[in-house]
Amino acid sequence: MKRNAITFFSGLIAIMLIVSANSVFSQSQKYAFVDSEYILDNIPEFQDAQDELDALSVKWQKEIEANYAEVETLYKNYKAEAVLLPDDIKKKREDEIIQKEKQVKELQQQYFGPQGDLYQKRQELIQPIQEKVYNAIETLSNTRNYSFVFDKAGGMSLLYADPKFDISDDVLDEVGTVMQTVKREQRGRN
């Protein structure tokens, strides 16, 4: 709670500094904001990519769960038979269980690790879309002389935003020149 208050007040102080600095330079600086979540929701290719990633994630998670269930079965069978097994067979079975569990953990890292298959696939599918959105924002910023463009959907706390400074639809129109987007009249605001 205390940390959240500190974060809030730090953000508030930063906004106050920006506003006060902006009043000094207000003659020469323009700013706008976008809602990247809204923008991405109105790009069908992004939703298709997200659906593909979700499907892969579910498929791989089921595979991992099935492998963990197999490890659990091996362990239960071992526990049930351990009393009757000679020491050398016990050791062999324990090693098999440990090896199988290690393989499952490695598979989990391969799929979901920081540089895993899901991350790589996300980079392959999502990054080109994000680059096109960024390029559209950059083009609009240069054309309209914006000094700052904030993201309303990002981690930054935007306490208030006048809708007249929202260029999200303009960004979607600009992205629409290089890829399919939802037409302006069909877009729905949340």
C-alpha cells in the first residue's frame, strides 16, 4: 500500500514537472496520445496472431501436463513396488523417474522459457505488426510536429486525457496503408 502511494506520488510529481516544463515550451511543443490496446484490437492480423499463439500455448501446455502425469504415474508405480524391488532395480527406476522429470522440465523451458518457442513465435508474429504501428505513429508525429506521443494503455499512469488529443484512429488509418485494419466507422470504443 505504501509502495503504491509512493509510486502514485512519484508519477504525479513527474506529470507536474512535465506540465510545468510544458508551459515554458508550450509554444513549440505539441503532444498527443494513443491507446495501443485499441489500435491492436482493430488490426485483424494481430488478433489472428494472438489466436495462433494462444492455440500453441494450449497445445504445448497439454503436452507438458500429459508428460507430468506420466512422471506421476511412474512415481506411484515405483512407490507401490519399491518394497519388493532389489536395490539395483530401485536405483534404476528412480533414475528413470528423475530423467523423465528432467526431460519434461527441459521441454517446458523449450516451449515457455525466456527465449523459448513461444517467445520466438511471438517475435515472429507480433513484432512486425508492432513495428508497423510504431512507424505509423512516427509518421504522424513527424507530419503533425508532435514532440510527445503517450500510450494510454501502457504502464504509464495517465490520469486524464482530453479525447481531442487521441490520435489512435489516425494511427489505425496510417497502418491501414500497409496492412488491413478495421474501417474507422466499424471501430468500437470500449
